[in-house]
Amino acid sequence: MQLLLIHSDYIEYEVKKSTPVAEKIEESFKQGRLEEALTAFMAVESFDEADQQQVVERAVAEIEKVAGQVKAENVMLYPYAHLSSDLSSPKVAVSVLKSIEKELSGKYNVMRAPFGWYKAFSISCKGHPLSELSRTIRPEESATCGEAVVVEEKKDEVVSEALKAESTAKSYWRILTPDGELHEAEGFDFTGYDNLRKFVDYEITKNRNIDKAPPHVELMRRLEIADYEPGSDSGNMRYYPKGRLMKSLIENFVLDESAKIGAMEVETPLMYDMNHPTLKKYLDRFPARQYSIESDKRHMFLRFAACFGQFLMNHDMTISYRHLPLKMMELTRYSFRKEQRGELVGLRRLRAFTMPDMHTLCPDMEGAVSQFGEQYSMCIDTLNRIGIDVSDFEVAIRFTRDFYEGNRDFITELARKVDKPVLVEMWDTRFFYFVLKFEFNFVDAIEKASALSTVQIDVENAERYDINYIDSNGETQRPVVLHCSPSGAIERCIYALLEKAAMNAEAGEVPNLPVWLSPTQVRVIPIAERHMEFANQVADALQCRVDIDDREETVGKKIRDAGREWIPYVAVIGDSEVESGKVNVTIRAESEPKKPKKVEMTADELNGMVMSDIGDMPYRSLPLAKLLSMRPKFL
């Protein structure tokens, strides 16, 4: 049997149509609803036919155990064949379900959804760490006295030795101020640095679970950017045309910025052999959980970064000291990490994500430190141009004690560069492949932190992958490797922009996206059909993403809808505009709540204003139909 246990605010269902194996039911059984319920989605499998009673007993025990943990008094039993591809006969399934219902009745308020019917259902998952649990129950002949075996779901997850080491590593937490002083984190005066205080608490307590959805989850859906994909594994999202546009623009921007500093773009495989001798060693040095799969009797894993693909390429290259520093960049669509379910939420933490991954081969540690400083500045500039400036993120710098002792001035300069205190994590022993690492971390509305840009100095992998270069004396040398993601995951940049906008709105500001990232940059609203001709003329005169709201709605509703979509410029056209040849434009970035900034201007003047906002940032055309009446609704 497969069990999926969801602790829910409510669960309700309504039968729609019977299947050939539907059980006969009374009218009252055709719909049901439970509040504050533990919902047990279950699939009875062919394995269960060997010992139905033991399966029933173990399933009941698991449901009771979880109900006790979450303090649920209501239980919904919901047959859900999609949990398995090896189902029992319908007769056995109904018998097992009824037996479980009987065993639980009297102890709980139990409701069972009917077997064999197509049903519509709605559920609201609470989202705490115990709100989503999966179990596999197997009656095995080898089990004592025929006892069924309960297996907690741990499929497709490989935990590296580095991840295990991270959980036991002794960290020294300090606050480094721009004057070079190190302060104990616990005694530091965080007055004026509230976000740093939240970030320090998040890092030291290591509380990663989410107990409520951050604001960007509602925004990503309302703005039709992205949504959860129920047909995939958790943490794998669907992106609507507007979201795909935003991702593409940020991707192109980061690639362009990397090319400007000489990075060569490459592409490497998504899948690698778990038992490849070099890769196996590297897996144990990277603090992440991996997806693993079987292919042609080989144990494979899906990449969690572009490191090993690029390192294998470096191994086969002929490299001279004249080529250094040598930079290679890959935009990994996608990287995969088997993040824990309780940590997954919206675009903040995903299992499949797009990571710009650049690696730099440096001749020695001195060259690596110099490159680290340059790439640190590059990351600040990259985030700033995306729309996330220094005031929006907190800095973490992590290093070994030995490295700090030899590079104090350099590390102090990193704090001085952002001109604010930064969090320091120091280790006596090097647990990972790097001796120095920084991250820029965004702290969201629910006080959870997420890493964006990062650079790391890697002192292991040139040796591990046998990467060499020829120095000026013709001798073979090992380079020092830098890992850099100038922006961090692309999806996480969108998350940060949405969270920033939500927090600005909470503070009484008008929420915005940067104009260059706004799916629609100008919306033209004709008041009546007779104004459509001039509306089209205005739209044709603009060199940006412009659409026309030609729907049969009131002007007030069209303006409100444009506001809900955060359109940067909204041009309303009526009789006076047609007569004057000018348009009445609301400028969102200069508006206040309930006090829009309106300016009369020509189409050419509006075009110049928008193009100035876009500047030299990447551009793509409108991702949807120009006329709103021609657009489908995705939600």
C-alpha cells in the first residue's frame, strides 16, 4: 500500500462520474467535507493481497501515529490510484479501505471517499514539517510473524558526506564590521540592522522549515508568472509565458555580463555516473542531496551544478599560463537537488532550478584571491542591475581559520565594499572543498533567508580531476579553481523581486517590477471602440512590450486590472486624446497608493521614457497576444 498523509485545513470532494469498478453508494456518499483533517490518500497494491489483515493493521497504526503527532481528530480516507502503477483488484481495494474505516471509527471522526468514482476535490495543506508525509507498506514473507513493513519514503535521494559533516561541523559565528573588528554574534548590537539580525538567527538556528507561505507565492500565481505542477515531483514548477519571459531576460543578462569578463559559454550533460571514480569523490564533498536514477544497469545522478561537467572538460584541455585566468560559464537549465519537502515553497527553494555556473582557473592562490575580489564586485553590480541592491541583501562570508589569519585585510575589504556589518562563519577544520566563500542572502517577509550570488575558492578539485596548466618554465602546475554564480538561481531572483515588492507594499509603497523585466511595459486603454484606431497608432509607435485592453469592460475595471498586473505605464485614450494627439499616461513608479502620477505626453515622448528605463538591459517581445481579448487565462 502507498499512503500519502496530508494534514489539512479542510478536504472536500464531490463525485462526478462512475468508472466500471465503482462501488455502489448512497446519495449522501456522493460528497463530503472535513475541517482540520488528516487526509490519508491511499492506493491498495497487488502486494497487499498476500496478507490484507496485516496491511490494514499497519496502515491504521501509521494513520493513528501521525494523527497523534498533528493532534487531528478528523480523518478522511481517500482512495487514490495515482499513487501506484501496481494496483490490487478492486474487490480487495474496497475490502481493505472498509476495514481501515472500521478500525478507525470510534477513535476518530472518519469519512471515506468512495472507491472507483471520478471525483473533484479541494484540499488546503497546512504546510508545517509534518503536514506532508508518505509511507510504503509491504507485507513481506521474511518479516517476523508475517508482519507488514512500513518504509518512510526516501527514494531517489543520496546524501553526501559533506552534508553529513555540515550537520556536525563546529561553526564560530561572528559579525565583521567594515572597520575590521570581529564581534560575537550573540552580543552584537543589531540596532539599525534588523535584516542582519533576522539572517543571523536563521543561520545559527538552522530552522529551514516553512510554516506559512511567503507573499511571493500568491503573487507568482496572480501575476501569472509560475505555479506548482501537481503532475511532477515537488519543487518542479510550471512557468507561464510571462514567467518564461522574465526568466529568459535574466538568463540573457547574466550570460552577457559573464561574456564581458571573458567567460566562454559551454554546455554539459544533465546526468552522470554515480560510480565514476572522480565524480563519486566529488559527490561526497558537496553539501547537497541528489536525485539518483537507474539507466542501463548503471547508477546515475542528475547534476546539482555544472562543476563536474566543466571540470571533466578542463581535464581534457591543453591550457597554458597565457590562458589564465580561464573562465567557463554554463546556464544550467536545470540543476537538480533533492531538497527536503518541508523546505520547498514557491520559487524560494526548488528541486529543479536554473543556475548560472561559472568556473575560473587561476594560476595560484594569489591570483584566486584577486579574481575573488573582482567577482565579488561583479556580483554586487549584477544583482543591482537586476533590481536587488546592497540594501536588499545580507552578506555571509565563510572561511577556515587558517585562511582568515593569512588574509584578514582582504576579508575586511569585502565588508568595507558593502559598507555594512556582515555575518562570518569560521571553521577550525575544512569540511568542504573551499577555503573561502561568500553569499548574498535575501531575507524575505517571513524572515527566511535565501542565497543569491556566491563565489568560492576551491582547493581540491584541480587535483581530483587532474586539471593542469603549463607555466612559463614549461612545467606542469595545478590551478586554483573559483566557483561563481553571479546572480544565484534565476528563479530565486524572481522570488526576491516579488518579495521585495510585497514588503514595499506592506510599507505603504506601490509594488513594482523593474521596467525591463515587466512582461507588459505599456498598456493602452481605449475608452470606446471609436478610440481603437488611435490606440493602435500609439502602440505601433512604441518600441517596447505594449498591449491593448480591447475587452468589453468598464474603463475603471481596465485601469484596476492594469494596476493589479503592475503595468509600469498605462495610457488611457479618449476623445480628447484623439483630438490632441497626446495620451494621458499613469506612471506607476512615480505614483503613491490612491494617488496615481498622471502625465500628458506624445507617443514619442512615452517611447523615449520607456526606452530610457530599459537602457542596455536585454529585450524580448511581448510573450502574449497584443489584444487582451485574445488571451487565455492560465489560472
